[in-house]
Amino acid sequence: MEPSSAPSAPMRQPLPAIETPGGANDAPASRSIQPQPAPQVTQLLGERLDLVEDLWQTVLRSECPPQQAERLLRLKALSGSDGPADRRPGAPTETAVAADAIVQLIREMDLAEAISAARAFSLYFQLVNILEQHIEEDSYLASLKAQHPSSLSDPFVPPLASQTQPATFRELFTRLRGLGLPPARLEQLLRELDIRLVFTAHPTEIVRHTVRHKQRRVAALIQKLQQSDLLNLDDRHSLRLQLEEEIRLWWRTDELHQFKPSVLDEVDYALHYFQQVLFEAMPQLRQRIHGALQASYPDVVPPQDAFCTFGSWVGSDRDGNPSVTPEITWRTACYQRQLMLERYISAVQGLRDQLSISMQWSQVSAPLLESLEMDRLRFPEIYEERAARYRLEPYRLKLSYTLERLRLTHLRNQQLAASSWESPIDGSTSTDDGILGGQPVQDLHYTAVAEFRNDLELIGDSLEATGLSCEPLQKLVSQVHIFGFTLASLDIRQESTRHSDALDELSRYLQLPLAYGEMDEEQRIAWLLEELRTRRPLVSAAARWSAATTETLDVFRLLQRLQQEFGSRICRTYIISMNHTVSDLLEVLLLAKEAGLVDPKTQHSNLLVVPLFETVEDLQGAPAVMERLFNEPFYRQLLASSNGAGQPLQELMLGYSDSNKDSGFLSSNWEIHRAQIALQQLAIDHGVALRIFHGRGGSVGRGGGPAYQAILAQPSGTLNGRIKITEQGEVLASKYSLPELALYNLETVTTAVLQNSLVTSHVDDTPSWNALMVRLAASSRQHYRSLVHDNPDLVAFFQQVTPIEEISKLQISSRPARRKSGAKDLSSLRAIPWVFGWTQSRFLLPSWFGVGAALQEELDRDPEQLELLQRLYQRWPFFRMLISKVEMTLSKVDLDLAHHYVQALGRPSHRESFEAIFQVIASEFVLTRDLVLKISGHGRLLDGDPGLQLSVDLRNRTIIPLGFLQVALLRRLRDQNRQPPMSEASSDSGDDGRTYSRSELLRGALLTINGIAAGMRNTG
């Protein structure tokens, strides 16, 4: 179905917002947005890069033979990394200038030296990454110190609706106050603020856990060295030696995973960021928003502590991953609770040491004294042990009881983790050594986090009543609100056909007149609704099902068991990938009813069923699907029951990855944008609160990019304080590895949500702009599909001229690269390796192809449209986000190097067809680049962001040798795969005549993949 050309109807705003200028006709085309460059960032990068260069050279000279070290340094010098890059349209790239010399130098290397080269450049990029993370952290801290009310009212600062640089809490609230936002409106939004960040494991971060530990030590030492102005010369020298030693240890550590990580390995990796950074960072985030409100809106009640919470797909996302079993999900939940209990035990021990208040010198509240009496009866052993010591120190005595309950909760959790998820919960399990004295564990342990929180708040209330406060206690209470005992909510995700297949098998077992698989959509809806309303079970306990159906049913039984043991917070969301129809969603509700998660009598649901609309057709059909459901009274009642006493809540997910793979970057983003507007309007019309879940990847081709700009680019006023976003495994390190980096990301995400919800310009409602985007999206999709889906040679091109097959051999993820084993077609390939392959070979095609052709068609139709496109870039956050993402991606493309991949790796039989494909890509690149520069008004790509421009230029130049190395190793490896090892060398191959094993060559190729991923700062 082709997109309609009708303009979207203006959205009704559910809540009043500040209106700012920004319509279609209020800005001349010549006006440009102030890029707000950060010269201190470029200056710091230039200054500190000298340190990285010096360290890198020192390590190479100490760890490599002299001739090899000099060749590696020569290789880097040939890449032109010591001079400025010229990326003006039509300018020759360094690749073309030095390609012959680089190739010749690589041919002189044996495999061992080639592997050293790959490792050396990978090390260089990872050192640069550490450097840039610290610069980002330092710049954020500097911006906090530099904020003054006078600077925030600067008339030259762009209007809030047009701002492109992230805002802090203090800046946002000051400017909102200046715009006259009523305190009541802000307080209402803060009360409803609901931000959820969901960590995922695909692709798993390509860097090993062991190497990541090395990087953290190096990062800490670099930071100390850069802040060593107060140190004497000897101490600085000692720090420098420690740093060199740590990097040398890193050099001698294997970068590649020795085995394919299990799902629990991925769980451990993702949870590392909670342990090391987020657990301590979240209370600081609360303090910063409280402090900023106090400065501008002192009478406004701050948001609840848990205004920003976390979810996880790691250990629970089973879409196409057979390794995620019910047992794995159960163990993941137990592991998460274990981490939280250990942190809480440590924190309570610290509080017991601190709160030494004596009843001789301070009053104690009556409720606290009453609770101590109840605790004495419950824990007589603790009373006998501690009463004498803490007879006059009630807070310490109370915290001793609290510690015992936490210890027993931890013990129970260990028992549950060691047993199967199907083991009954009877509460009577006791340890062999009699620690529990034969008493049921559940009588003594915390059965819910609310009990623990109440104990802490009881202490806090008593202190407050006597005029005292305790910051560590307040911090712990905040952490308990945010993380509970669960740490992060687990989202279950499964593909839609798994449910329909299970119901088909079930219907055939029941000998229905018409099997479920043979029903049409209307028949399915009628049957599903009928079965949902009845209390009669469908699933017989005595029946035996196929393995697939058994697992599908077990997942719902697991969900019920998880909620029974951990509470509903642990796992309340069930996402249906490839959701096409109304029946896809009702199927999950019916299976949930069979497990006791939906009660047909009370019409209550303990499960949020979330449809994931991914393809363009599904995005276009999503409003009709949801309208049919909203009009169904039974479904509406389930929605109302799932959100307590509040407005019925519907969560739905929009997928960037498959829609992009299906129809290209521009079409995908526009269809998501348009669907969101239509779905929000539909929710308003039906009195439903909507929470959009954005399935953003790490790369631009999968919805990635700066979160602040992406959130502001959402249809104005549609968020209403609610958003849910995936945080992909590959970006976790860049966002959450350092405390201030984590706070920066969390603060800017929150301010963007507030800004989008409060400041609206109504530009999304401009009919002519919407009509233009409809035409651009349709044209872009046509051009993208003509190459990607309609060209019969494209799949072979992708498989041969990118390292896609070798990527699948990287031990970086528990998930297969393809949805269907053995299939080699494009439809079976996951979006992540699709983007990963194009990125490695420097095409980055999914992030920009088709955009230039669509823009040119519009200008061919009417050349004066260029002025309109420039106005859109200036005034429409959505369009500016599109062009900015394309501009950033284009800046990373290197067609000279990409052409080398085509010529060296394409088989002779495909030479002509591959060259034709390359020429199509190259022509589209030049066209897209030129038009993007005209629209943005930039002379060079990324002129609007000098810091990013410098970073990309540095990486583009330095990464060139890795590309040539990768091609050489891939060529040798693939020749070996086609011939016996002893026949590998040939006189016309240009190789060195030596013979290597396949495993050695594969290892070298995989190391180059690691290095390029580090240099590009993303994988898929």
C-alpha cells in the first residue's frame, strides 16, 4: 500500500503547552540556526590527543620488534592522520592519495605482523574513545559550573523550540520561567513524568568484559594524569609509568571472545552498568532536578524518585533466540534481585554504623518504638544478641532487624536461583545447617520491597520529627523507589506467529469445527473474544504438545510464577514482534488468561500486551488495529485495570530497524513519525493514555543518534511526559561507563521529554510540509527498494563485499545472525548484521541511500522547493533531525575504500554487475551529500558541530589502514575456503606466497572487525 498524500489532521493537545513561533511562513530561508559550537571540546581533543599518540607509540615500540613498530607508525602516517582532512564536495580523499603505498606496505607484512597492525589500530581507537568520553564528561561538568541566569536569558540563544544542543535542568527551568510557564502546568507534568530506558543485548558490546576492565583502569589513570596540576614531578612520572604498564598489559590480553557468550554472560555484562554507575547516579539525578526546581520554581513539587526507571531485554527477549528459555529468564530475575539485595545489605550496614543516636539525647517516634516491639517478637534471637549493645540506640537496633530480613530474603533468593522455576513456592524450605531454625522463610523475609521501604521510611520519619535528616538514608530510599528488589523490569518479547501456531495446535486438539489456522481475521477475532470472556480453560493439563507450543505455554506460566514471587514489577510487559493484526494481540491475552494473568470475571489483567509495529505496512495499519481494539469494551476494561485508578494505559512499540531495512531511512522515519501522530490522536479521542516505546538501535540505520535531538524530533506535544526507549548493548559503554556521562545522558533525556511535552510550535500540523514529506518518503522508498530488494545481484554484493559472513563468526552474541538457519536471503537476515556489514566496508548504505534521489526529484519538479527545504531544516525539529543524521552518516562514508572492497572481494563472475551497483551507490552518495550541504547551509559536512567534525575526521583518516588490512585478510581467508590450504598462494594474487591456516586468517579478519567497530564507534 502506498502512503496517502493527504495531509495529517491537526492534533488536539490534551494539555495546554507553551506555544512558540515556528510555523511555515515566519522565517526567511536565509536565516540559519546557530550551531552552538563548543570550541573547548575541539581544543581539549587536540591537546589531549598528544597524550594518546605518545602512549600509543611508546607501547608499540616496547611491545613490537623495532622494524615492525616503525612499519606500523609508517602505516598510520600514510593514512594522513597528522593533517586536516579535506571533505569538501569533490575533494580527493586521503584514501585515493595513499592507497597504493598502504597496500604495498600491507603486502610486505606476514600474518603475524598484519594481526599486530589490526590490534595496534584497535588499541589506538579505544584509547581515543576513552579520551572523548572524558572530554564529554568534563564539558558537561563545565557547563554546569558556567550556568548563570544572565547567560540563560541571552537574546542570541536559539528559541527553545529550535534548540539543538542538550539543555540541563537548570537551563530548561530558567527558560520555561522566562516564557511564563505556569507552575501548576509544570507540576502536573512532573507528577506524570514516566521515562523508561530499556537495556538490550543485541548486538552485544563487541569489547570483551576483560578488556573493558582494562579500559576502566586506563581511563582512571588518564583522568588522574590530566588532573595532576597539583602533583609534583615524581608523582606525575609515576602515574605515567603506571599508565604505560596498564596499556602494555592490555596489549597482551586477547581482544576476542574465546567462546560464544551465553545469555547469562550478556546479563552480567548489561548489569555491570547498574552495579558500577547507575545505582549511585540515580539519586544524584534526583538531587539535580530538585535543585534546579528550587532555583526557578521553588513551590513546585518535584517528581517522584522513580520518574526514570529501567527495563531490560537481556535474558527475556526470546524473539528468534532459542537460548532464552524460561529457566534462563528465571535465573536472570534471581540474579538481578541478588545484586540489589547485596547493595542494600551494604548500605544498611553503613547506616547502622552512622545512626548511633541515643535515646538519652534524642526523642524517637512512637511508630518506630512500636515496630521495634513487633520485631522483638519476630526475631527473639536478634533481640537477645543486640539488645544489650543497642539498648539505648533504637535506630541501630531497628537496622539490625532490617539486616536480618534482608539476609533471609537473600537466602531465599539463593534457594530459588538454585531450584527450577517450576518448583512450588511453599515458603517452608530451610537450610541444612538450621540457620532458619525450621521456621518458614516467607514468615521472616521481605515478601515485597514495600515492606523494606516502609522500614526505611519509618526511620526517616522519626529522624525528621526530631529535626534531623540523614542524606545516606534519603539516598537509599530513593534507590529503593527506583530499583526495588528487581533492579530492572524484564520485558518478554516473542514473534507473533509463535502464538498463532500454538493456538492452531490447541484448536486441533480440541477438534474445533474450524481450526484456528484456517480462520480468517474476523473469525479469529470473534473466537478469541469469546474465549477471553469465558472462565472455562482451554489448555488441558493432560495434553502433550509440540516442543514449540510447550515452550510458548511455559513462558506464560513463567510470567505468572515471576509475578507471584517477585511482584508484578519484575515482568509486566509482553511485546509482540511483527504484530500485523488485531488477532495478534488478542492471542497473547488469551494465552495469558490460560496462565491466570487475565481474569475474565473481573476483567483484570496483570500483563501489558505491547504490539510492535515494524514494517512500513504495519506502521500504516497500526491506527486501524488499535482503533478496533479501543472500540472493544472488554479490551478497554483490561487496559483500565492494568493502570490502577488512572487513565487506561496503552503501550505500543515502533520499530526502526526492520522498517529501515524494508524501505530505507527517510521512509522509515517518516512513517514512524506519522503513525505516532495518528496513534496519539486516536488515544486522545478514546480517553486512553499512550506510552510510545521507541525501538532505537545504536546506529543511525536503526534509529540511533543523539537522544536529545531524537526526542525533540518526536511530534510536538505527543509525549505528555511518557516515553520508553531501548538502549542498545553497543552504546552502553559510551553512555554509562562514567558517572558524569551517565548523568549527562539521563539529564538530557529527561529535559528533552519535558521540553517536547511543554513547548510546542505546531509545525507538525503544517499541511504543505506533511504533503512534501509524503512525496519524499514515497520516492525515497522506491529508490531504496529498487536497489536493495529489486536488484537480483544485491544480496550477492552484500555477502561478498562486506564481512557479513565473518561477522557471524564473531563470538559477540547469543543470538543467531539470521532468523532462519541456512537461509541466505535478505529477509532472513537480522537488521543488526545488515547495518554492521555496510558499516565495516564504509558504505553505511542503510542510513542514507534514497534520500538524495528523493530530494532531487522534488527539486526537478520545482527548483524553488530548495528554499522550502531550507526552511524546514531551520524550523522543523523532525526534518532537521533527518538531515542531521544523514549528514553525520555521510561524513563517515569512504567510497574510495568501499570501492577497494568491491574490486578486491567481488568474484570475477560478478565484476560487471557489482561495478554497476557501486556506481549507483556512488552517484547517490554525491547527490545526497551535495543536497544536504545546500539544505543545511554548510560548506563541509558537520560544519555545524566542530567537535564531532574533528572526531570523525580523525577516525576517517586513521581507520584507512584497517580497511585495507581487512580486505587483504578476507581475500586470503575466502580463497582458503574455496581451495585446500596448500594452494592458497598464487603468482597473480599479489600475496606473499606464505600459507596460513583458516583459523589464523579468520582470527586476523575478526581483529580488524573489532578495530573498525572501535573506530566507527558503533557496530549495528
